[in-house]
Amino acid sequence: MKNSYKKLLIFLVIAIATACSKSHPPVEPAPTTVTPPVTPPTTPPTSPPTTNPPTTPPTDPPTTPPVTGARLVPVKIESTEQTLTLKYLGNTALLTSIEESKNATKANISYNVNNELMQYSALLKNQTLYSLDYFRDANQRIYNVSKYTHLGKVSTPGGNYTLGYNDLNQIITLVSYTNKNILINTKTLGYDAAGNRTSITTFGSAEKSTFTFDQKNGIFKHVSFAQLISLEFEHQLLNSLVNNVLTMTGSPAQNNYSCTYEYQTDDFPTKVTITEAGVNTVFYITYKTL
């Protein structure tokens, strides 16, 4: 009897277990989701700040740096017999005096507050011989020059001359009058394409001067009002306004001369030999840079 109960009990346990397995199907394991590794965003490396290269790479300076486009003005023109000393208003191209040693002649030049040419005085052994006053037209060009002669402290009118210009502001006529406004003479001035004054002709007279030039920088190229000053102060080299005078021929023939030059690197002459009446005179030229 006891065995029957045991068998019945075992049978019930098996039946219950079987029923439970049918009502609850086996749970499948959840699918495994594989998360791909996260790759950090790629950030380009930050470049260190760059310095722009200099516009002109540094180079070793030449042993003797060339001088180009220099604005030079003469301060001394000297030979064994004669010296011209030129002085300027500060560091400008305004010439204030020219002193010549051989004949003790001198020119003093003054300007107004606008640095325009105002007066020129010619001296001999520190005594004023004559002076000029300059007057301008509506275009600010000097058209009339009044002359006064001096004797001690007394000055008297000494006539005047008028100037005519072309479209390039080059003086092309110079008409001289006495202090009573009587015509003395009329001069015409000619120029080449470079602006060199190539001729001065006196109307109604055989008097004429003709000039030739080199193609280098003229000694007085950068001197202000040199065109006007050269009409008064007489020296061969004052004709070197744009380029340098090579020859002057004319009448009277005894005034003819020729020049040969030696130049420095910026094409300004530093040595000139003037040949006149068969005699050679060597001048050395010293400049200052503006």
C-alpha cells in the first residue's frame, strides 16, 4: 500500500512538471547587440602660428652700396686757381650764396616766406655792385626783374628786363630796358628735347652762343631757380642745368670752351676739365645729398 502511494506521488510530481514545461516555453536568450567602438572625431592638429616672411628677404649688404636717384647739389667747385663755394638754406636746394675766390666776387640770394626767389645781389670784395628784385605774374612765374645799382649805401634804378616762357615754363625771351624804359636788346633762348638751353641769340646782333651737352646728371640739376641764377652769375659750369655742358661756341670766338668729365656711380660729375683758349683747368666738384 505504501508503495502505491509512493508511485502515485511520483506520478503527480512528474505530471505537474510536465504541465509547467508546456505552459511556459523556454525563454530564448536575448540577442546580443554589439555596439561598435566609438571612434573619436578626427580633429586636424592645430598648426603653430606662422609668421609671414619679410617682403624682401634679408641679404648681405654690398661692400659699396650703389647710389641711385640721389638728389645732389654742389657745395664746392675748386681748381688750383679758383674755388666756388655754394651755400644753401638749411637742407634745401635753395641756394643762398655763391662765393668765388679768384676775383673775390659773390652772389647773395634771398627768398620770401614761400621759398620763392625774391632778390639777388652781386658783390665785389664785399661791396654790393647791383641788386635785382623779382616780380611774378598771375601764374607765379617771374616776368619782370628790376635792377638797382649801388654806390655805398645809395642805390639807384638801373633798368629792368622782362621774361617770356613757353608751355614748359622755360625762359625763351629776355628783353632788357634802361631805367627810362628804352629798349636795350632782345635775347631768344632755345632748348633741346631734354630741356637743356642750347642757344642764346641776341636779336639784331651777331652775338650768339650755342651749347652741346652730355646725357648725365647736370651739376646744378637739383638746384632751385638755377635757370634764373645762371643768367646773372657767370661761370661755364652754371650752364649744366639738366645735363652737363660739353661745348660752347659762338661770337666772340675767344669765349669758346669745351668740357670733359669724370662721373661717380650716380652719373653726377666729380671732375671736369675745361679747355678755353688752349688752356686746361681741372675742377673737382663736391656735393651734398638732400
